[in-house]
Amino acid sequence: MKLAFLKTYLLLFLLVIMAFSFCACETSNPAKTAEDFLDAIAKQDFARAYSYSWPYSSNSLDEEAFVKKYEAIFDGLGIVEMEITDSFVTTDSFGTLYTYTASYITEEYGTFTYDFSMELRSVESVTYVVWEQNLIFPFMDFEDELHVETVPAIRGEIFTEDGDILAKNEFATAIYMDVTQIKNIMSLSESLAEIINVSKDDIIEVFTNTLALNERLGRNNVGVIASYPNDYFTDEEKETLLSFDGIGIDTELYAPIRYYPYGEYMAHIIGYMGAITPEYMDTHPDRGYDLDSRVGKTGLEASYEVELRGKDGLIIYTSDKWGNQKEVLYEEYAIQGQDLILSIVISKQIEAYNLLKENTYSGQNGVAIVMDAKTGAVQAMASYPSYDNNLFSFPIDSETWKELNDPDNDQPLYDRATQGLYPPGSLLKPFTIIPALESGKVTINSAFDGTIVNNQWMPHRSDWNSPPITRVSNTGSPLTLTNALIKSDNIYFAWVALKVGAEGMTEFLSSIGFAQPFDFDIPVRTSNIINEGDELYARLLADMGYGQGELLISPLQMASLYSAYANGTGDSMKPYLVSQIKQTQGTKHVLIQSTEPTVAIANLMEAKTYNTVYPLLRRVVTEGTGRRVSSVVPPVAGKT
């Protein structure tokens, strides 16, 4: 019996050895086993590589874990090739070692090269690799993990030249849970839902996802339920929240936001940030965005997204099973976003907005622009009504979004200074006269030679088949440029436009920027001379003379045109908001770029024309339609 049992045992043992021999190397040549193992790794055939591993190691992974480990590392690093050099086999009384140098070649991070030492063991004629984690990287121990993590760049902030901060990196109030401290999530979610205005299902989902992450990684036991403005909860509500086991309140870590100290006063200029869309990612594939990224949506936040965003860094490192960093394989430092310094004077911006708010009736809107006519620096640009852009630092509910876009609420999101297009009306008259004076078709003394009846004029032209031109009131006789401009006579400027002619008027308007792209720090809608497909017939040309017809222009572009009169040079200046771009580098705030005053349209008018028209603009204020500001100090000129 004993002999039979022994024979059976030996037979089973031999079968086991044979089974292993089919899974591993079928030769006792140690170098061949090591080379085959490394060849399988290089070809990313990790299941085959596993078949060469010594089956009796207590630190060995099972096949599934082995394959997943290698796949995670090769995929995470993007390893495209592995090269083996300087291999050598050593056999002594302690065993057989195969030493070699391995280079992991990646597309993104370069080449990682390390020296390895592989222990080989044999059973009968079969040689195996004694696999340990240090055969992936020499410094890896059992249960170590590889991490490829993005290091977010700090977004640049926005300031005025006087140092007022307009867009700031801040933290909101985050309500979070520690899943290891929660005893009954069902009961807790019911109690929390009403206080924090989050559904029970959403609270339970945060708990479930965080718990799963914690179980997988053995860390990250904190899950953020929701974030709120810092003044959202009362002291009593905070006290109640903190009474629940596992619930915490954080204002310094978990909920980074963009904070806008001046809210509605600066909202149209600064804009706001929001969640990225797949379409935006597809349009900008080289910026390193992911689905969690937030990007500028409007205003300067959008126009200067690249400068403000900076460039994310990257770190590749190994950690122990508790998540503690061990070895850094690769590090690309984040580049901090650049700061914008604006020409806005915040006191003027607030004053401009408040004056609009106080002097408009229900349903009215308006724009106020203060621009340095010599440099183009925009010191205030208020569009009323406005909105609080801090709303967009948190999820916007559908009701709020509808209210912000409701025409009946006068569309507070709409920036009328840059996106609004309006007939320039009488503001165009000081420009209508320029081609007429400079072509000699009229002079300052040229008197209107038509017949006006009841403040109406019907041009005697064969191509006129429209109603007569109308003015508000009698502006005196003879009707010359002087009284026509001072008292804003539509008939006179319609007469001037007809004298200049369709070709002359359209050429001049085009030369001063109408229907041309307008360069500014945030988008400006393109002005209009005549609608596409329309013909500039006589009545339309006459209406054009006093700023009507199909003419449309933004308030900002109109302000830019008037700088040619205001600065006394006849050159209109290019307006700008961003006067400097700076970046924090170590302890220094380094100047990256500065804006120099730039002429938008040179020689918009001749000196003789300026000297003719400007005194009349002063008289508009002292004795004409602008008398309400006649006492302003210093004295002003203008056109209503």
C-alpha cells in the first residue's frame, strides 16, 4: 500500500512539473528564459510573460492582477517600445542572476532607463523568473502604485492699474462627507437634503462613489456634496450641519471658484467661467483640457483664456499602498497663468453704472463709456442692466438662466457697449460733413437751397419717390452748417449726403471703419452701412446723412470715432482694456506685455476740417441741443 501510494504521489508530482513546463520555458538555459520573459513584456503580451514567473513566491500576483498592473503602467506612460541592453548572467552558490538595462520609450515623456537584476530559479529542466514589483521599476515594492497626475496651473487674476482686484481665485463653502464616519446614509441624506437643498438621491450617490473609491485606493475618503457662496448658510445652519457624524464644512480646499468682487459693475467686461463642452475641447485639442476643466465663457475671461489659464504641469510618481509619494519618474512644472492689468478706473466704472441705473426708466437700458481720447484707454464701459457674474461660479438653475435671458427682463446678460448695434443718429452728423467739406461740395457758409414747408423737405430729384425728409423744428435761416450742427437739423445733413453721393458716402464710411472688423479686447459686433442685397437709393442715402437708414454701429466704435475730435489730432484711437499682462515668477511680478497707444484711423479728417467742425461741437453744448451740460467743468464739446 505504501509503495503504491508513493508511486501515485511521484506521478502527480511529475504531472505538476510537466504542467509548469508547458507554461514556462522548456529549457534550463537561464538567459533564454530571461530573454523570453522580457520579449513578452516588450511586446505587451503580459499573459505570456506571466507564464515565466516562479509560481511559489508569496509576493507574486495572480495572472489577472499581473496583467492589469502592467497594462496600467504601459498605458499610463504611453510606452511604445522597450529596449534591453547590457545583459549578463551570473551564477554562484546563491543562485542565478540576470542583470540588464531596460529603456521604456514613450511618445510624451521621453525615455525612462533603469538597471535591473532578475533572479532565476529552476525546477528540473525548467527555469523561471522570480518576479517582484522591482522588475517593473527597481524602486517599486509590493503593492506600490504608479500615478500620472495633472498639476493644475493657477489661473491668472485680473486687476486695475490702481491694484483693485476684479477677478480672484477663491474658495467657496463646501459641504463634504467623510464616508468612514457615516453610520446610516439613508437617515443622514433625509436630514441633510432640506438644509443644503440637494436631493437625497444625489447625496447617496456621492456617498456610494466616494466609498467605492476609498475601498479601491484605501484613501480619498472625503466626498464633496455641493458648494455654496460663503454667506449661504446661517451660523445656526452651520451648527446643525456639523452636528451630523461625518459631515464637514470647508472654505479653504475643496471648492475652488472664481470670485468677482465688483459683480454687476464689471460683469460685461470681465465675463465669467463655466464648464467646458466637448465641442470646445474638440476645437482646442492642444490645450490640455479634460472634461472637468472650466473655461472662460464671456468677456475677458473668454478672450484671454490662453493667457489666464497658463499651462498645467504633470507628475509621474510611485506611491506606497497608503498613497505616500516615493519616487518621481517625470515632472513638468505648471506654468502659472498671466495676470491682466486693466485701464478701468473702478470709481469711474461704478459711477457710470450707477448714473445709468438712476437715470433710466423702467424698461430702458443704456451705455456709458469713458475713454482717454489721447491713448484709447477705456476707463469705464458700463452697460445697463447688468448681472452678478458670481452666479456662474455655481450651477445655474433653469429659472435663473431664463430670467437672465428674458427680453421682458431687458436681457441683463447682453453687453450693449460692444454687442449692441444701433443707428448712430445725430452722432454721425460731425462725420457726414467731413467728405462734403474735404471734396469742396459744401463749405461752412454753404446754405441749404431747397424749400422747407412745415419742417419738411421734398428733394426735387427724378429718382425720389419717397416721403419728404422731416426735421424737429425750425433751426434758422439761412440754414448753414453752423446752425444745422448746433441745433441738429436733419434736413441739412440729408441734403449734404445727397451732394456727396452714394459712392462718396459709402467709401468714406468704410474708410472710418463701418462694415469693417473692429479690433478690441473683447468681441465687438461689426457695424453696418447697408443691408446685404439692398441698393442705396436716394431716400436711403439721405437718411444716412443724419445717421439713420440702415446704418448700425456699436457704442464703443462710436466712442472711438469721436476720439478724433476729442484729442485734437484728427486721428481716432484704438480703444483697449488690457494695459499690461504680468506673470508671477517666484517672488516677482514680471511684465510680459504692455499696450502702447495705437491709432485706429489716421487722418480721419484734415486739420482744416477739424478747425471748422470742433468749434461748432463746443457751441452744441453752450447754445444748442446739449445745453444741459453747458456748466460742466472743464468745458466740454459734443453732439446729441
